[in-house]
Amino acid sequence: MTQAEINLCSLLLQEHFGEIVEKIGVHLIRTGSQPLRVIAHDTGTSLDQVKKALCVLIQHNLVIYQVHKRGVVEYEAQCSRVLRMLRYPRYIYTAKTLYSDTGELIVEELLLNGKMTMSAVVKKVADRLTETMEDGKTMDYAEVSNTFVRLADTHFVQRCPLVPATENSDPGPPPPAPTLVVNEKDMYLVPKLSLIGKGKRRRSSDEEAAGEPKAKRPKHTLDNKEPIPDDGIYWQTNLDRFHQHFRDQAIVSAVANRMDQTSSEIVRTMLRMSEITTLSNAPFTQPLSSNEIFRSLPVGYNISKQVLDQYLTLLADDPLEFVGKSGDSGGGIFGSRCARIFRLVLQKKHLEQKQVEDFAMIPAKEAKDMLYKMLSENFISLQEIPKTPDHAPSRTFYLYTVNILSAARMLLHRCYKSIANLIERRQFETKENKRLLEKSQRVEAIIASMQATGAEEPQLQEIEEMITAPERQQLETLKRNVNKLDASEIQVDETIFLLESYIESTMKRP
Amino acid sequence: MAGNKGRGRAAYTFNIEAVGFTRGEKLPDVVLKPPPLFPDTDYKPVPLKTGEGEDYMLALKQELRETMKRMPFFMETPEEKQDIERYSKRYMKVYKEEWVPDWRRLPREMMPRKKCKKDPKSKKAKDTGKVTSLTNTADVLKKIEELEKRGDSEKSDEENEEKEGSKEKSKEGDDDDDDAAEQEEYDEEEQEEENDYINSYFEDGDDFGAESDDNMDEATY
């Protein structure tokens, strides 16, 4: 793992799980597989805290364990999985577009809790949905279960590896750690549960109790007593499936950009048909006959068979091969002219200096300047083609070329760095204005409580004036900046996704 | 070599025109220091995408961040002692649900090992000891008050005795401090218990002497 990735993982773990978990997690990412005592010793944290941190990490599928010889259990961190935490909003939003609010909440709960049993998910989601519904209405468990089943059928959620059923005749001491078994067949099998019930609305008295000290809070006695019917069967989100969805979306939009709406619809249909039949990282979908495609086209598109065939031939002939990333730098650091040169070199594969100037229609001096800038940043590389065996420089062609794979890797590295910078800047901004933020929160709380008890307008205004106008301005600016930084994080993550998919798919080609 | 233009003259080994510089042109300076940390960019970055989806994802992200902080998975670092104990902090503690992992899925060494309590009796006694130490000081103060009053009826003394007797029983196995306090009280109790007479009878020598002086020893000079 590169230093940039480790740094980013550290920031993400710290934001989401606190410093102790961050320390343990980063240590494991850096050093690889380690047993419990070594972790405690090397990080200088107490054994108790290390255990708790590891439990949290394992629960969220960020750390796996393995039993080695002599009964030593070693723990290993999954750096790439940690980086996926950047993408949580995108997963949840996708679930919302596909399965509406219910699906969105199911995916959100699974992501927040790592793994859960189906009954627990259904119950929690039903409660949450009931909160948002009008008074008197409740969400039925059956509806939530249905959405869950649909998510499982389309492979967006999957079962976690199971603990094998222990046999009573097993002699000797139990193993130090269970070996989890992945059952391929049952991975999407939903257990037959008859979940009957409705979501409960949290009583307002409970909400007030939230402010009281811990001792007075009523304990959760009721829920734990009932036996859970699907005990031991845990579910998790299937991130690969989401990635497949994103990839399909990217392909469809790329085709739409390049050609027109209809062709993108055709491609979308092809992809949808091969959703479950093709593995998520296969280089090509299963071959589909044009008849099948014709039958599966959505109802609104009545194009004739010949037109469909024409479109298909067009798509097949397109030199861009839309299963790959086409190295768009889009302006950015070097400007759109550089982008033109870059695209040109990319398309023509190899170009001489003079040819670059001619094709791009950019004056020689500028073209040179840009080429060298890109060269120094390793976007473009030089390829030597000697005319004579002694490689004399005066008699050698120097061609500019783009090595996409290395350019992609380099861009990816820069992306990780930029997201880390964005997160740090956001944390810095928040810390700078901490006092002001706390003050505004307190004022809001006061206003809310006063409104609840029915205060009059002048009183509320008085409280609001506690925050002066320049302070308000400051808060506005802060909010705007933080929003911008957050939005940038999300969009850089989209780029990361594209680059990573590209690198992964390119590496697999024989 | 044929290409050598003569000794001493600067000659490039390759065709300089291919690279693009004409002869005699000023070459750019050699850069001797690392590039600046925040270089000025001539071009502005591509603007962020805006739209309903992006807005929703932004709101989600910020919400998720807040929610994660409240989950039981977020392990708080124990804060250093603040200079002043703020009263409001007691009431602003965020309530977190307890999370117990499924121990069947985890290696056995993950289970926290409970330290075996040495002696449940002594622990209980310590607790009550702490409670009674407060009441002990309260008792001592009470005692002092009573001793000052001196002339209370025996009934109230007996009541006090009963109270102290019960507390004495619960004080078994206490710390030295408590023991010392106990001892004091015990002595006093013993004294009180054994004597049926009022304590003040033989104590105030001055008054007694003065009284007797007044009454009997008039002649002593």
C-alpha cells in the first residue's frame, strides 16, 4: 500500500471510528498480518482496547482473521475496503434510486453496522420509516421484508460467511477461532422468516430521556429476551455488485455522450440482460443475439429490427472500445489545449514533435512547452526509435506516446492525495471555527426548546441575536466551504472508481 | 567524428531542431530547487457537478458522519482531565447503546477476560465502609454535639447506642481510617454503655472545686 493510501485510510478510520480504532487499523495496514499480542505491544495500547478495536473492525469487514499453525490467530487489515468508506453516500443514493426509501434505509443500516441479521434490519428500518410517516401510520414489516428480498435477489446484499455448525462429537478443546465457511449457493438465499409486525414510533418521552444522564435511561429489556429466528445468519452489502452497477452507468453515459440516446439505451439493455449471467469482473459480457436484445428493449422504444442492427454495427465498430477509461484529463491542471494534445497523442498512439504541432493546430512554442510540462509530470512519455544501430541521438526518432496504464496509476495516486488533502482541510476549517459552531448549536437548542414550550416572537428574536451578524457571516462561509470540500470528495471518489476499475480490468486481460 | 564541428565549440550530440530549439536561442534556466508547494495554476479547475443527486449525496455524507460518531462502534478516547469540571458536561453526555458482538464469529481470545474479584464480601464491605465513613464523620460531629450538651436523658443515649451498634456490625473488615474512627466511637460507646452515671459528674474539676471552695474550704489561704 502506498503512503498516500495509508494516510487516507488513517483519516477515514479516525473520522468514523475514533482514534483508538484508527491506531490499530493503520498499524495493521502498514505491517500486514499480526497476532493480538504483537499488535498490543507495538502500538502501546492496552490489550483490552486492542480487543475492542479489533471487534469493531471485524464487524465492519475491515479486518479478517486467520488461524495459523500452533493455534495463533493473526489479523489482517483490508486497505482497499477501508477506502470504500468514501463511497458510502453513493451506494446509499444508488439504492434509493433503485428501490426507493426502503431500499435506501436497508443499505444504510447495513453499511453503518457492518453486518446484521435480516430480522434486525427489518425491525430497525420499519421503525425509522414509521418515524417519518404521518401520525397514526406505521410501516409494516412485510413491506420492508419484500424490499430486502428484492435486494438479495439482485445480489445487492449477500450473506456473510457462516460459522460451521459444531458437532458435539468433536473431541478436544474448541479451536481458537472459528473458520468461516463461504457457501456459494446460499449466498443470496433469504431465510424463511415470518416477520409479522409494524414499526414502532419512538415515544416523545424517550426523546426527552435522551438528555438525561445514563443512569436514568430505561434499559432494553424486552428486545433481548425473544429468540431471534434467523440467529447466526448475517447479511452484508455486496459492494462489487454496486461497482458493477456504477460501471454500467458509466458505460451507458459514455455511449450517450459519444453517440445518441438510443444507442445508449441499447447498451443499457445489453448490460441489464447480462447482469446476473456475467461475473462482475469479466472482460466481455456473454454474447447476446440481436433477437434477444430486440425482445428485451424497453417498451417505449419502438425501433425496427434493421435500425437496431445498424446501431449494433456502429457500436461494434467504434474504435473507443467503451469498456475502458479513455484518459480524459478534461482541462484541469494543464488547460484544455494540453488536453487536446493529450487526446491527440492518445488517439494516434505515437507522434513526433512536428506532427503534434500540425495536428493540434497549436503554435510550435506553446506545443513544446505543454509537451514538456506533461512529460515532466509523467503523463506522456518518450519512445525512442533508432534509425541506426548505434542509437545516435541525431538519427533517432523521438515519439511522444501515452502509456495509459501508468498514466492511470499516476492519476490514481494523485486522487488519493487530493482526497486526503480535502479531508484535512475540512477538518482544519471545522476546528478553527469550533467555538462558533458550538455556540450556534447551543443557540439552536435553546430556540428549539423555547419553541416547544411556546415562547413568543420577541423572545426568540432576542435569543437569535446572540449570534451577531459577522458571526453569522462566518458561519455561512464555513458552511459553504465545508459543503464544497465534501462535494469534491465525493466527485474525486468517482474518478477513483473509474481509474481503479480501468486498472483492474486492464491487468486481467491476458 | 564527422559530426564534430571543432574542438572547444559547443556541440549538441543530437539534432537540436528536432527538439524544437533553434541554435543560439536562450534555453530556459536550470531549475535548482524543488517546485513550490502550492504552484500557481494558470487554469481554473473544472467546476463541481451540481444537481439533485449530488446535493442528496452531500447531505447523506454529512449525516452519515454525524451518525457514525454516535454509534457504539465509535470508540471515544478517554479525555484528559479538564482544568475545571464543568457542570454542564454531566448532562451533555451522549447516550450510546451497548454493542455486544456475536462471540461465535470471533476468535476466542477476543473475549474480554473478567478479572476475578478477590473477595465479594470485602468489596461490599468497602462500599458500605465508604458510605459509613461519611456517616461516621457525621456521627462524630453528632457525638461532639451531644457531649457538649451533657445532660441529655439516658434514653437519647440509648438510642444513639443502638444506632451505633448496628453500624458497628456493618463496619467489619474496614480500612484503618474507619477502624480508628470506630475505635474512638467504640471507646465512647463503651464508656457510655458501662456508666449509668452522667459523664459530667467527675469531669469539670474547676467548677467542682470552686463549688466545694465556696461551700467548705473557706479557711484555706
